Amino acid sequence: MAGRFVPRTTAVPRQEPGPGHADASVPPLTRTWTPPGPLDLRLVLSPLRRGPADPAYRALPDGTFWRATRTPAGPGTLRVSAATDGRIAAAAWGPGAQWLLDGLPALLGADDTPDDFRPRHRLVALTQHRRPGLRLLRTGLVMESLIPSVLEQKVTTDEAYRAWRMLLRTYGTPAPGPADGAFGGYGLYVMPDARGWSLIPSWEWHRAGVDAKRSATILRAVRVARRMEEAAAMDLPEAMARLQLIPGIGPWTAAETLQRSNGAADAVTVGDLHLPGIVGHALAGNRNADDEEMLTLLAPYEGQRHRATRLIMLSGRTPARRAPRMTPRDIARL
């Protein structure tokens, strides 16, 4: 049970806000960056969004993107927008501001190599041509993507998004930077640090709809958070192996994490409920494809299989929806 791993306390105090949250007049650090080619901020950054009300991510109608995260230097808030001349303008607040600005090119796919990708199917080629601004991001932060990926195991996306939202708003840190109004009326939150996650009582995981198996997996991971973060600098096979040392983390969770933290172009998601059918339908007209058939169809893209699946998903050629195979569970009522 998850309760074995946490102290039996009646309350867990929220962590203190980072510098700048209470004082909107604190000026941000800024930088501009010119990408090496076409860049679509929405396509690049969208994998970081965990639901329409993600407390750590905001996309505004004017094309501005906000991100709150916990860096090795501390909490930070990043604002990114595209200028008319093709440059990217960024501003950052908090102890992690400089770290975020230093990592801006990598975040926006500067280390990605889309020109190395050679489409082998007409559908994939057409989608690549229509989406020239797609690049694979790299955050350099493992736990930031690992924890929400664990929350998404074996549940509907709505259940996972709700859990992430509740846990961040209850136990996270208000993001440093401007007042809440700058984010469209909702405040941004930075996720807890490793100790903060470990102090969440078992009944609060339950209230958020997180079962004991998933909460126990997260608690095991945060105990060795530094070792998990080392995977951000590893090659894909070693990084996959490092994450899967934690019981409860399998190939699906590891791939979903490393796609974001490492910009891993070949981290194909195996074990997904829908992806094999989508790939099978798009490339072979078989919506009933399993993982084995999906991997066979993606074999010509070895080294770039995750990019191929992103393009397939963006093609719009997905099978018609069937009745839901998974019914949402209200764990908090149990």
C-alpha cells in the first residue's frame, strides 16, 4: 500500500513560493534565439501539456506559451513566443530562470535532426511536408515527465489529468513570475521536489484518484530521483534500462518519459492501448494491429520511430472511434 512509504501526518504544508511570485515587478531574464529552420511552437511544446487545465503549462490565444518547472537550480517559469522575423523570444523568472534560458535551444529541438528522417510511406511524407515546423523537444528533466507518465498508466487520460492537476495545485509551488492574470486567469504551479512528493499522505493520493500501485511507483522513483535524472544524459538504451530499474516502470512509461526529457527520436511507445491500431490503420489499413505488427511497420524508420509515430498522429488518418474500452474509475469513492 502507498501508506507504508509516507509518514502518517495529518497535513503536508505546501512548499514556499519561489522568488518573484509575490512581486510581479521583478524583471525577468530574457534572451532571443534563431532556430535553424521552420519551427512551430505549438507542435514542439504540446507534448509537455498534461490536459487542458495543466497547472504547469499554458498556451494562450496570442501564440505565447508558459511553462512552470523545477530545474536543478530551483523553480522557474518560462515564457516563449515567436517574433515576426522568425526569432524566438523568451523570458524566465525564478531561481531556475538562467537554467531555462540556457536550455531554450534544446527545449525547442535544436539538437533534433529532422533532416535525417526519410519517409517510406506517402502518408508520412505528405505530413512531413505539411508540418515543417515539427521538431522533437528535449527538456533535460526526467522526473518532470516520469511522474505524470506513471499517473497515466492503465487509466483514462481524464483520470490522469485530474490527478496531476489536483496534486500540483495542492502540493506544488506557485510559479515565480507575473501575477495569475498573465496566464489567462489561472495560476501556474511548479511540481513538488522529491521530498514533497514523498510526504504526500496515502489518503491524498486516494483522493486524487491514484491507486496504490501508481503512487507506490512514484514514491520508489522519487527516493532515487537523482539517479533517475542521470538518464537525461544517457543514450536511449541505457536510459530505458535505468528507468526500468524501478518496479512499476516498464517500456511504455520509460518511452513516454524519454521522448520528452531526452528528445529520443527512436523511443517508440510499446504497450499503448491505441497506438498500434493507429499506426496499423495508417500504414497497412489494419486498425487491429498489435505491438508486433506496429514495430514491423515502423522498422524502416529505425532510429526515428517516435518521429514517425508523431507524423502519423498528425496526419489525421486515424481509425473511427469505437466504444470506450476503458471505463473511468472513481477511486476516491472506494
